Amino acid sequence: MQAFEVRALRDSPFGAEIVGLDIRKPLDEHDVVRLHEAFFRHSLLVFRDQKLSPAEQIGFSGRFGDLEIHVQSNYHLRGHKEIFVISNLIEDGRLIGGVDCALTWHSDSSYMRVPSKGSMLYALEVPPVGADTSFATMYAPYSELPSALKTVVDGKKAVHSYLRLQVNQFPERPLTDEQKRMAPDTAHPITPTHPVTGRKSLFLGGDVIAAVEGLPEQEGIEVMREALRFATQPQYVYQHKWQVGDMVFWDNRCALHQGSRYDTVNHRRRMHRTTIAGTAPPSF
């Protein structure tokens, strides 16, 4: 058992910092239970000053569920397919990770039949300016959504499309037939009930949204954009300024995130992401 504290993040609408925990050391079941409880209570956990090998990150992530393998296999860490690399670095003549793949609000793997439980992003190299990640809780916006908009979205499903996301953001990188097979369009409730906390939230996205069932295509997209604008107002957002050794673990079922730009020519960035698979489709 490790002695660690769970401290709510200052000046943030949600999230907590885990203080005094060395992820490299073994965790007993009591530790894992405490972390799970904090994860569900706060939706986002920050671990500072970690020094992790890929195997250690994979091992720690695996204590919280099975790990997903990302559709974009060209950005898997060599020898560790569970890790998706976010980086601007070129090694052996190839870009080792996604550079600009998270600049719009989204939830990781929302296009999968069962969206992911959570993601862990670990910072190995960070630029001196930029590349912050913003996180938005989806609990409070659901509660405070204007009644007219809530009436429209309650009880409806939105279609999440990885193909649409790729076409919108990276038209020069068409998906292979195998990638299309791995991530077909999937409809999810816009206002699901969290499978553990039992709380209602919003389940939104940006370019990944292709339609809202029961509404004309463009009307549905506009409704989702309106909900997204409301849900990502500053009062719902925590902005994380990365330091080397940071690990952030967030709940993809009730939080969105968005990256920011940085000088990719003059500064290096290397991040390793693991994603914990969900166990059941979202429900109303």
C-alpha cells in the first residue's frame, strides 16, 4: 500500500491531483480502489513527476481495464502497440506520432461501438510554449443546458464517424479498408447515464459528428455544435500546462478534451497515450 493524497485541483471546475504516488511501484488492490474512486468522483486525475518506461505505463494503465489498440497503427510505439504516440519528431525518415490530431473538442474513441473508459497521456518532451490540453466536464453543462436545447437532445443519438473525422481533418491521409472496417459509424446517446456514477452528462464531439438521428443532417450537426459551444465555456474547462513527467488520466465518458498548437518547427514534443477500453455502450 502506498500513502498518497487526492487533492482537488485549484481554480478548476473538476479534477484532482494525486500526490505522493510513484506509478512505477506496485499497487495493491486498496490503492487501485482508491484511485478508481477518485477517478469516478473527479473525472480527471493528474500525476506529477513520474518517470515511466513504456512497459510501466502499460502496466499501470492495465490496472484499470483492458487497453485499446488505436486504429492508426502507423503511430503505435514500436514494440508497444498499446501506446499511441503524439509527437512532431521524425525518426528513421518517418513521423513517429500524430502532430495535429487533437485540436478540436472530442472524446477518445467515441466512434467505437463501446467508447473508451479513459485515457492516460504521459509527457516525455514538451515545448516551452503552447501544446496545452484543455479538458471540459460534461456533467455541469448537462445540468445547466438551456431547456429548449435540452428538449431537443434528450433521448436522441448522434452518429460518430471516424471516416468523417479523417476527411474533415486529414483529407490527405485516407483511411484504408481495414481501418474503415475497424471503426464503422456508430450512434451514441447525446445525454447518456454514466455506467458507474449514475449521473447524466453530455456526450459530444466536433468533427466526428456526422448526424443526429431523427433530424435532418445539417440541422443535427448545428444542434450538436450549439451544445458543444455551450459545454466548452470557460467555467467548465480546466487547462493543463504540461511539464515533463506529467500523467493525466481522464474519463472519456463524461469529459471532452482539446489540444492546442505550438511551434512544431523549433520545438520538440513527445507524448505517450494509453486508452482503457469501455465495457458497455452508453445508455440513456
